[in-house]
Amino acid sequence: MKTKTSLTLLDPVLLKPAIVASFTKLSPQVQWRNPVMFVVYIGSILTTLLGLLALQGQGEESAGFILGVSLWLWFTVLFANFAEALAEGRSKAQAASLRSLKKSTWAKKFKDPVNKIFHGTTWLPEQAENLRKGDVVLVDADDMIPLDGEVIEGVATVDESAITGESAPVIRESGGDFSSVTGGTRVLSDWLVVRITVNPGESFLDRMISMVEGAKRQKTPNEIALTILLVALTIVFLIVTVTLLPFSVFSVGASGAGTVVSLTALIALLVCLIPTTIGGLLSAVGVAGMSRMMQANVIATSGRAVEAAGDVDVLLLDKTGTITHGNRQAATFLPAPGVTEAQLAIVAVQASMADETPEGRSIVTLAQRLGAVEPLVGESHEVPFTAQTRMSGVDVKNSDGSMRQLRKGAVDAIRKHIESLGGGLPAQVIRAADEVSRRGSTPLAVSDGNSVLGIVELKDIVKAGIKERFMELRRMGIKTIMITGDNKLTAAAIAAEAGVDDFLAEATPEDKLKLIRQYQAEGRLVAMTGDGTNDAPALAQADVAVAMNSGTQAAKEAGNMVDLDSNPTKLLEVVETGKALLMTRGSLTTFSIANDVAKYFAIIPAIFVTTYPQLAALNVMRLGSPSSAILSAVIFNALIIMFLIPLALKGVKYRAMGAAMLLRRNLLIYGLGGLIVPFIGIKAIDLLLVALHLA
């Protein structure tokens, strides 16, 4: 699904439909949904009618001036429509990409799913759209998974690239947190028995499509509040503008000088004073926020979830896979007295030859870095790890027929093993193991026969750069809490190394839920990530809940976002995207309100200077004429929307900084910029109009 990110802002695939939609959205049924732009829409109609009257010799102003104002008012509406259509076009392109994944497939439905199922049991062919929740199907290698479900038998590699965009296959198996499969993905090897968990039309892919297509219809609380503010400002300016007409009539009558302000000029003034810039871009900003989540391979169920991510001030992060790498890795060899580090490393590697776990491979890697790897000499027999023995290794038959037992495992398991052979565990090795445990690491003892050669320290490796990320979050005022099932000693050590603010050790589902509710009771917004069924209650309670696509169905249904990449660290990116959305909306609002100042200096002197010549002092831009001043302000008011569309769709770049510093920066760039840019723009347009004799 990576194709969704390949569409650029000027891509013809987006531009052509957006241009067409700009005109189709001129319908009154569409326009009234945006109160600010609806006022501009009505103003466009009125000035058009006034222009037609002027062409018949009944105009209050010259026909060219009125029609010029009318034309640019229509452009203002069209540019706002274009911004919204362009944002929606991205979502539609994403939805079309998703819909192309839906294919009519045949499934192998079992006749009798009540009985215990084995591979090879009788099944009948059935179309995927005829399957129902609870049906059980067999999916062989190269078969498409027909609908979302849970694996109840088998282990297989699955190609999920059609959903996630990642080429690496994933393992899906019955039981645990990796049993969920998604319709539209393909089994690459082996086979799976899947119990369907949804009805046709309710699959994850269907929900993704509806989420993306429905983005334009969703308004967040923040957006609703901002809309109310914009409507209030529009009403205030409407009342002010309406009262200017009788004021002008009275002033002209009392002074006997000047002319009554025209309706065209008043409409132009109203349109320039109301917050048309943010009004025209507000919808596009909201839709683009969800689109940016999609580009990050995160499906948000609503705009509310995206916006809440921007207000989060507490992050709950799972330790394993988020803060640390997924598996503990060998970090240090601690030899027993009289044993060299190289001797310990060589035996540890030889005892790990049959160990294909990440921990076993990390021992080999560490020994290779030390240059302490020697091949086994003699006939060998592998001894696999079992839950009962809690150790693994190899038995080697020497040339003289004697047996050499090499073992690696838990300290108490190795102690029992060597004691059974007549050996004992040295006090120095016991102290080393205890010290490793106090550091929050795991000690593995290594033995050769009845002798213990030392300890291998396995530790959680904190991901590179994660501490710096947490420092950024702290500067933003966000508290980070590590969630782990480890004991308090281990949790404290990892938390200190990673730089999180707090941790919850030996965490149960009830503990996670209690912690979230505690912070929410304090008025704080909590974000969490999870993938297991045991995470579902906490995900459902959290304000922002990012479920892993590789996780269980329960987790995905409980979350209000789904990470298609199943990357637990994506939660940090989700928060940054949410904050960028809020920053974009705030920045454009600041700019929109600030750029009205220049329009006051352009239009107010133009419409009242004949009655009150003293107002000519407000013409600080030295605009060519009253008609040129009004037309320049209207043209700038329309063009600025077009220039800001890329910013609305791409978003203001997020930077980790405190709220006070962020406010100062926002006011400096978009507040001061909103004051200065219109003066330059309006003056430049005025010079062009005068030079071309258009005003």
C-alpha cells in the first residue's frame, strides 16, 4: 500500500478531479456547510447581479469594477473548494488503492467445524462473500485469506505487503498474540486453519476504506470550536458592515460631501474582514491530518483520534519492542576464577550451537567480536532446551571415548546439573550472578562437565536514540511511562537507562487500566500502544489507543488507531502528527486573523475618503485609487488561499518545544508574517492593476 505516498500535490491524478470538484461544490447544499465561505458565496451572487445591472446602465459603480470584484469573489469560493477537494482527493486515492485489494476469492470451508479439525479434513469450496462469522476455513500455501479471522491451527508465513506495504513475510500461528489474520493477505508456506471473525462488509479492509472515505465528514471538537469562533467573527463583521451603509448615508447627508458607499464595496469589505483564509482551508486541514496518518501507515478511526493525539500528555509504552529490542542479547562474559574470558566465550558458543533463539545467536555474535570461536572436535549430540531442564547444550564424544557435557542455562539449573556430576558452584560465580540480576539483566551459567566456567549476562538492549526521543517528549510536557511484566528491579534499571519518567512493573491488565483511569481522573489525556488481548481493556480506556496490525482482533477492535507496520514506536510518530495537525490549524488561524489588518488600511480609506478626506492618512500603502485598493484587497484575499493550500495539506513541521516557546514562535512567524505579507501583496497587485489600466 505504499503507492498512497507517491501522489504529489501537483499530480494530475489529484489535480484534474479537484478542479472539477471545485465547480460541483458550488451547489448551495454544499456551501452552506461552511458558514464563512457561504457568506462569500452569497456575496459572489449579489455582486454578479449588481454587475449585470451595471451592464444595463443601472449600476452603482462601473460594470468593470463590479464584475472584477465578483470574479475574484467567485475565485475565492473556488479556491476554498479546490483546497477541500484536493485533500479529499488524496483520501479517495487511498481508498481506491485499498479497494483494489478486495478480490473475490474462493475459500476452503470445513463441513463440520464443531469437531476437532486436522489438516486434510473434508472441506468444500465457497466464495468469500458467502462466508459468515464463525465459519472455519483451510488456507494452504499460495491461497488468499478470504476474510479476517483467528488462526486456530497451524503455523505459516503470511505475505501482508498488500496491507502494510512491507515485503518481509510474517509468522502467524494459533494461540498467543500473533493469531490474527487479515482478509486479502496471502499464505506463503505451510497452512493455516482460520475461524472467520467478521461477516462480509465488516472486514478490516472494509473498515479502512470507510474510515478513509468518511474522513471529510468528520469534525473534531477542536474543529467545531474553531468553526463556532469563525462564525461568531463573521456575524460580528456582518453586523458592522451592515451598519456602515446607513452611517454612510447619514454622513453624506450631514456633510453634503462625498458619495454613499456602494453595496459592492461593502461586500468586498465584509469578505476581506471575515476570516476567509482559515475558513477556506479548515476542512482541508482536518482531512489532510487523517491523510498524513495514512501516509505513516496508521489507520485512524476518526479525526477525533488524530486530534486527541496532539493533546496527549501521558504516554504508556510497552518495554519490549518499543523501548528495548524484542529479545535480550548477550552483553558480557563474566569468567569464574581461574578461567579466561576467551575460554568462557568458546564454551558458551559451543554450548549454543543448537540454540537458534535470538539469545543464543547473540552469544555467538558477542564471542565473534572477541575472536573467541572454536569448532567442536569429535562426535556431538545436541541437547535442546526444555522448560523442565531450563538449559541446553551439546554432548561431545572425545577421541578416547569419554563424554564431554557442555551446558548453558539458568544458574540454579546449572547448579543442579553440576552437583549431580559431583561438582559445585563457586561463591564468586554466585556473587556475579546476583550482581547481574541486580542490574536488571539475566544471568546464564556455562558449564563444562562438572565445572562452571562463568556467567553470560543477557540484558535488554535499549534502542538507539530512544532516550533522546523521550527528552523531546519531556520538553513538550509529555510524561512517559514504561509498562513491563518484569520485576521492579529489572524495570527500574531499564527505565533509568531509557530515560522514561516513570514505570509500572509486574503489570497486569487490571494495573494498566487502573493507571490510565488515574491519570484521566486528573484531567490528562493518555495514549497507549498494545497488541495482545490482555491489552484490550486498557486500549479501550485510553484516549489514543494504537493497536498493532499483527496483534489480536480484540486489540484492533479496542484501539482507535491501527498501525499497519506493527511498530510499537509508531506511537511517538502518531503524537507528533497529531501535534502537527493542531499546530497547522493554529498557525493558519493566526495568519488569517493577522492578515486582515492590511485590508483595513486598503478598503476603509477607499470607501470613506470622499466623505472624510482625513482618512487618506490611513492609505499607508499609497494605493493608486479607491477602486484599485478594493480590487487589490479582494484579489489578495483569494490568492492567499491558493498559496497556503500546500501548507494546509503538508502541515506545519512539528518541533519539540514547550508551549510558551511554541506560542512565541507561532506568533512571530504566522502572526508577524500575517501582518507584513498582505501589505506587500496588496501593494504589488495594486501596482500591476494600475500599470495594466485595469483599475
